[in-house]
Amino acid sequence: MCNEHAYTRRIFLQKGLTMVSAAATVPYFIQSSAFGLTDPFDLLQTSSIAGKPQDRILVVVQLGGGNDGLNTVVPFGDDQYYRARPQLGIPANNVLRFGGGADGIGLHPNLTGLKELHDDGLLATVQGVGYPNPNRSHFTSMDIWHTANPQQPSGNGWIGRYFDNTCNGTPEPNAEIAIGREAPKAMMGDLNKPVSFETADLFRWIGEDLHNSLGEPYEEINRGGDRVEGVKAGTQLEFLTRTALNAQIASEQIRNAVRVRPLVEYPRNQLGQQLQMVGSMIRAELPTRVYYVTISGFDTHAGQAGSHANLMTQVGSALLAFLKDLKAQGNDGRVLTMTFSEFGRRVKQNASQGTDHGTAAPMFLLGPMVRPGVLGPHPSLTDLDQGDLKFGIDFRCIYAAILESWLKADSRKVLKGAFRPAVIFNKSV
Amino acid sequence: MPTATLKPLRPDAFGHWEANHLLRRAGFGGTPDQVRLLVEWGLDRSVDYLIKYREIPTEAIKPDDFRGDIMTPPSPEERLAYRKAQEAQDEVTLERLRRLRQERQRQDRQQVRAMQQWWLKRMIETPRPLEEKMTLFLHGHFATGYRTIENSYHMFLQNQMFRKYAVGNFAELCFQIIRDPAMLAFLDNNESHKRQPNENLARELMELFTLGEGNGYTENDIKEGARALTGYSFEGNEFLFREDFHDDGQKVIFGKRGTYNGDDFVRLILGRTQCSEFIALKLYRFFVNDLPGPVEPAVKTFILNLAREMRSNKYDLAPVLGTLFRSEHFYDEANIAAEIKSPVQLVVEAVRSLKTPILDLNILVDALELMGQDVFFPPSVKGWVGGRSWINTSTLFVRQNLLTHLLTGRLPSGFRGSSTRSKFDAMHLLAHLTKGSDGEYAQTEAVDFLLKSCLGAKPLEARRATLLEFADSNGGRVNNELIIGMLCLITAMPEYQLC
């Protein structure tokens, strides 16, 4: 039996179960004092990182499947749009026009929520976002957006690298939370991995309820981490033991947070429910810096009009409720929200009343800190690359701006290259 | 370091851990008795038993096990009625017809749910584990999702096709996949027309099903392949070649010119070395090691050797799998208990090896979804990524909780279903242990035996100590309650997730 194990048991006898959970994880936390966690034993606090109450938060909304940018931000002033999309084109009269409609673009008719945010100066619409030599495979292009590396889109994600770069070699549990089944690659760092779950109720072991003698051995088994003798570096077992430890810590904090009823009504759709959970966790002041939510269904190869319209309703209504909630909480100033999709869709509709995989598309940034309005020109519908839009701005310039201005990090380290930060924030940020 | 060659394992090296490994990887594990039997049989007979399963009788699947007429397209009369109602702006009739359609969709969703249970039950009960294991592999490989096609019977037909070709000929399966209604609907080829070919099937056929992304083809090959595949469609539950949709013009694929159709396109793909290499890699990841780190040169060479074996057997999978399951490489220490169990593996293996009662299939299917492997609903055409992507902090809890449920009947909130009192008799697991003179099992022996039966490799010393202390704190008598308690703890160990 190794020494750490003996130590754990001694502490347990002296101080009981709560302390055992802290003691067993000291090596992970002791350096967290650099972030203001002065007392490593005070783990069950649900407040934000001590000394940094105004910490900024990023919420990423992933639109999976390739959102049709041209039917999201609609170039209704361009006849070419209607020629390419005789059936799928949104009639000009239905478009929610930006300003007076003089620039010939506007939002999908179901994006009334976003239109309201636009009118309130809380929405930045960045047009024509993409990257060179676009890849039209869902998975590869999604990986490119997640890794921020079009040349070799494998390995770590950009958010994971951000945490790896700022954490002085010690992972911050709960720093990043993804709502959903799978932890997104974007949040995977070498050290830092996201907490992820679909419903907080499932986020604990039920065996402890069976008999009180099971709690202690369960803790020993799951809180040992990779320090248990015989666990070799780089193996699946090492990965599993670390994940088991992270699960124990995160479980306690998160279940407390989401029990609280939100201040505003959220729509009962998938995205609405996910953002409601994020809103609750922000309100509970978890020390989480990045939240990630995902909806899919945007791969509209056939019969696009109806399904895309429903998705637009969902996006608009959920984001509007979320921003209202943050305002009611008084947290709006510290939460930046960003939407993206792996690619847009081809300019021309196909024979199945749908659209095939394309390239550049708009991104939305939301919150009072963004430079409101429409940023960048709409991509040309005639100057195309193999039937697809040419991008106007590299997505890594958006990431760079978020990293530099919002998260106050060195974007060159995270993005492994220099990208000129896009001007997406108002001057005070 | 595993060997790069396909040479077989020495017969005398086939012991408990090797037999256990084979039974888990080529199937879904087994009881301590079954593992003992395999050791007794030896390597060759064990591998033959798993692969030549056609000799083993099993429950036949009949075409009418599920209804094939729920999602049939509207009849000419129905279509006419709908058109008339539309012209007359007869909202009442239109609403009634819409309701009928919705009712069918509801029934169909019920049927796909029943199919999920049916398949899971089959995997748990089958006397031919490799047949179901390969069917699962092919489902993940040619991943088709119900949510997109909304036709449960087409999913059923596809599932039967995978079972038919499970250890059959992969090339023949590829010719069938471009005729499969579920696949044609899923990748939108059913409406692909020579005027506007839909590239979806052609792209995924090469990227995900046969060659691997960017592995020896160009964007132009995709466009030309899409032309070759135009007209490959279906009507009702049958393949249909729509001659008027098909582009019979000249195409250039892989630099070769011809008036290729979809079958020619598949033939050209199968002729590429990259195809056998990609399939060998996929089989390796599924059966041997999911390769979380960089691939060692010896492993790479082994996969290339396996690919050569596949080419010389003209894509016949039985001899290839036979070579794989006999190889020394397969049993190398680096590959034993080196994979993370898929959710299906976790559930099916637990029930098969521990013989826990199946309390409610609904709950098991629900748990599969929460753990990220909702069968018939793969997350995308890429299938399930597997490996570390199965595990995050939350799926780990679902995994632990599901095992606790199987052992005790307890249920966490969030599942559809309710707690039941389990009637699990765990004492049967110890049937071959000898009792002491006091008529009781010795604690240490029971702990060691349970760890050996549940885990894929030698247990960590710390776990043994934890279990012994747990037994002590409960009075030490080895009874049904104590065994169940110990099994709850063993199945909550991080290493229990390994296969």
C-alpha cells in the first residue's frame, strides 16, 4: 500500500468524508492558490475563483452539420441569390432587414430573437468567416475549427490549449464545461479536459445510497487518480483514473448550481434548455470560464426550408432568453457568447430542395462588449471558388481577438501562429 | 513490443488471460466457466468456434419480425386525395391526412425503439457472439442514422444485411451498400440526378467506408463518382435503378476513363491497395487496439500485413479474422485490456459474464444513449469515434450507475423506468471455488476470484487491499450481499472500463 493511501485513511479517521475528498486531491489543487484559491481544503465552495469575482466568461454555441449562412444572413438585395436558389431563397419581403435594409442584407425571418438583440446593440454579425483551402468534410472541417489548425486538424483544441497555457502546469477542474454527451475536441487540452454532462442528476454514483460501507472504498477507488501504483503513463488506464478523479470533484459543485430556478423563461427547445443550465451555473458563480453547447441538424441536403426554419427559431429564441437572463443576473457584462458552424453551404441549391457542403459563413458574437452591427462585407455570389463563397476573414482572427482582448491570453501561443485580432469588441474591452 | 508479423501465438501460451481476451474482443466476454472451457479447448479450436459460427443454431430472424409497411410512401389514391384537398384548400381534410402521417411516424419511432431492444437482447443472448460483434462493427462503419431516414424497417433490413455479411465478403457488401435503401436515403442518393448529382454518397463511400479521408482520391474523383452513382435509388423497401436519372456519359475516376456506373465505381475503389489498408486499420482499431497515441512502426507493419492478407483472400473476412485472432500480436501485453469498452460492450459483457438479471431492456437502451452509443442512431456518418471519446466525467458516472443497476436494481433519476428489487444470485460466480472446513469461502480467495473474473488483466494491488478492507468492515462472511457489494465496487473501478 502506498504512502498516499495511508495518508488518506488517516485524514479520513480524523476529519471524516468531506475532508478525505479534499486531502486526496491536494496535489491537483495546491498550486491553484495562484488563482486565488488560498485554502486548498475549501473545495466545496461554489463561489467563483476567490479574488477574481469579475472573471470573464466565454460561451460557445456550436451549430453542427454546416449551417446555411446564406439563409441565415440573407443577401436579399442580390439578384444572384435568387437565381442560385429559385425555391430555397428567402423572399425579400420576409427578411428581417438590418437598419433600413440599404445594404441589402438581413436575417432569416425566424431569427426575431437575434433581430431584437441587434436592435439593442448586443449583436455583432461577422460575415464571410472561413479559412484557406476549405475542407468540405463535416468531421475534418469541424476538427479544423476545434483545433484551429487547418493543416493538421488532430490533437488538442484551441480552448484546451488556452487553459493549458494559462494554468502553470496544473489543470483547473471545472474551468470548462460542455453541455452534451461528448466532450468537444475544442476543449481538450493536454492537461485540461472539460467537464461534460447532459443532465446534472446523472452526475454522481448511486452506489453510495445502497449501504454506507460502500462510500469509503468507492472514494479510494475513484479519487486515487493516476498516482495509484501500477498505473502507467500514457495508457488508457491513466486516462481513466484521471477522469474518475475529475468526475468526483466536479459532481459536487455542479449539482448544487443547476438546482436553482432561472430568472427568465427559456424556450423548451434543445438549445434553450442547454443555455438555461449554463445560465444557472453562471449565476451560481462556478469558477468556470468557458461553457460549450451544441445543437445539430444543420446538414440540410434535402428538404431544407422547413427544418432550417425551425432551427433558426430555436437559435434566435434561445439566445434571446439567455442574454435576458444574464442581464437579469447582472452578469451580462462578463459573458461573451459566440456561434459558429463547421462550414456554410453551397450557393446553388441542389435537386433535393437542399444545399450541399460549402465554405464561408457568418458568425454571431453576442453581449454588451461586442462592437455591434454587421462586420465585414457580404461575400460575393459571383466571384466563387468551385461554386462556393470565398472567405473574407479567417476564423482564427476571431479566436485571436477573443483570446487577446476577452480572455487576456497570448493568442500566438494558443493558435500556434500570429493572427491579427479582428475588431469585434467595443473600445472599452 | 508487439511483433510486426502475423505469426500465430504458441499454443501453450493460451491461458486464462488470453482466452478471456479472445472472448471479450471477438465477442462480449463470458462467465468464468466459459473462459475455462476455451483454455481447455486451446487457441485453434476456440478461434474456429467463434468464427465458424454458422454451424451453431440460433434464433432465425424473419422478415416479418418487424412491420415493413409503416412508412410506405402514399399510394396513388392517397396522393390524389391530398392534391384535391390542396386545390380545394380543404384544411379539414389536409389536417386529417397530416395527422395520419404523424401517426405513422409515431408508430415507426416506437418500432425503432423496439428494434433497439431486440438487437441488444440478441447480442446478450446469441450463441454466435462474433456474428453480432461484426454486425455492430459494420453498423459503426457504414453508419446510417434513423433520425435522418425515419424508416425503421430500412434500418432493420440494413441490420440484417450486416449480419449476413458479418464474416462474409467485404467487397460483396460494398456492392450491396450502394443498393441499400437506408444508406441511399441517408446519404441522399435516392434523388441524385444526372443534372445535379448529389455528392454525399460518393464522398463518404471513399472518405469513410473504403479508402480513408484524402487517401488516394481527389475532389474530382468524388464529383465523377457521384455521376456514376446517379440513378441508384429505391422504391418501397427495394433497390431501384432509375435509368432516366443515371448519367451514362464518360467519367474519369482515379485517372481511368469509362462510362462507369455505381458498381464500376465500387470495383475501382476495391481495386486500390488503400482500401484493404483502411479496412485493416478499422478492424485493428476495433478488435486489437484503438491506438490513443502515435502508431508504432511495428503496429503499422502489422496492419499492412493484415491488409495484404485481406487482398490475397479477396476481401473474405473469415480467414483474415482467423489470422488476427490467432496472432501473437493480438495477445501481446500491449493489447490486453488496452481498449476502452464501448457502451454496448460494457452492457452486453456485464450481463453475459455476470449473468445478472435483465430487469428492463428499456433502461439498458436508454443508458446506451446516455453513454453515447444509441444503436441505429449513430452521431454522424462517421459512426462512433470510440476510444477516449467514450469517456468523460459524466459518461463515467452513467457507466458506474448502470452496472450498479444491473447488480442491485437501483436506478438513478433521469432514466425512463423505475427501481426494482434485483433477484441477482451472485453466489453462482463462486461455484468452482472450494469452501473451507467451516463451510465458508475464504475472503481472500473470493476477492481474487471476483477481480480475475471481472477484469481484463491482473488487478492493481491497491484495489485488492480496498476490497479486503471492505469485506472486513462487513464482518468478512462471504455471502450474496457481500459479493454484490464487492461487484458494485469492482465495476466502479476505472480499470473495469477496459476490455
